[in-house]
Amino acid sequence: MAWSTRELAELGGTSLRAVRHYHEQGLLEEPERLTNGYKVYRTEHLVRLVQIRRLSALGLSLKQIAAINEGLPEDNEAALDLADDELRAAIARLEKARAELADFRRLLVPADMPPRLSAAANTAKISPQDRALYSVLAQLYGDESADYWQQIMETSTRDATAQEFDALSADASESTRERIATHFAEQASTLSRELVHPESVSSPARPGAAAAVIDVLVDVYTPVQLDVLERMWRKMAATGEKPGRV
């Protein structure tokens, strides 16, 4: 009984490249060669190839498969336990993805942020600039923060002052800027007292999140709008509120 590399790959349900890769990784022993240089694979090679393919299909990495090949039984059990944990985590991620996909289909909202947050943004009729900001916030501060941003959208009043802010011209007067900033600071202070800030907001999920948010603010808002926001943050800081929270 002897097979060529191509025949072994076909019998094992894989490719020539995969067989060569398994050789390179030390997972599959090199077979003997005939005098003409051709490799001769035998039953033990096919059995090992089937084992590699089966374990790979179960989610084990090649490194884990190598450990099973070389280790003691208790080492094999540890490798299998690790693979099982990874599969369980992968299943949880897929189930979460399916649930989110179902929400997107049900709510018929853009996928720039979590479904319920996206639906809240639609209902609140926020500006494109605000929507871009919330999209980035949800990304940088993690899914755990989505409920917090959603509460802000649902609690904030989309009033005439907010519309005035959206339409601010570059020559907006000092009194107009100050009036809008004062209004926003009062709203933000009320929200700060009423809403519980989750840990994910205080401790961003990604490094550099605060700096990235500032970059987004500068990118999406006009200079006059940024001036109003800066005035708002200064007012909040003067009353003991923590500036910088949306």
C-alpha cells in the first residue's frame, strides 16, 4: 500500500498545499522516498492526516494539534479543554451576531451603531454630525456603553436651541454662542445627575479613545459649533461637573 502526495491529499480530503504545510509545521512525518525521489505515503500517514483534519475542523489550532500529538494524556485533555472554551466563546459571538442581525432586520435602521442605539438616533432625529459622534462613541467605549448613549438620546430634548446650534453660521454673535452654551450646559448637568455612568464610559474599552473623540469633534463640527461646545464644557467644569462627557 503506497500513495503519492496528491493521492494522500485526495484521500484525506485536503489539498497538496495543506499536506506540505503540515510537513513544514512538523505535524505530519515525512515519508520514505523511492529511488526516483517520489514520496511514498502509507496508512499511518493517512491516519495522521485524518486526525489533523478532524481536530482542525473541531477548532483546534495547529499548535494545539501538535501538543496533542506530542504530549501526555493530561496534556491532551488540557488542549481539548482549551479548544472547547474557544468554541464556546465563538458560538456566543455568533449567537450575539445573529441576535444583532435580527434587530437590524426588525428595526430597519443603519448599521453604524448597535441596533437599539441606531433606532433611538432615528427617533431623536439627531443631526448627521451628532450621529457620527455617537457611532464613534459606541465603537470606542464598547457595547456596554450603548444603553447609556441611548438614554441620553431619549432623555435629551431636541428643541429649538439644538436646531439653532446645527444651523450656526460662522458669524454667530457672542451672545448667541453664550446663550446656546448655557442652555446645553444646563441640559448636560441635568443628565449627568439623572443618569448612571457605566464603568465602560469612565474606562474606555480602547486606548486613546478620549483623544479619538476629540479628533471626531474637530472633524464633524464647525469652528463656531466647537466654540459653543468648549464654552459648555467650561461652564460644567465651573459648577463641578465633569466636562467632556456627552
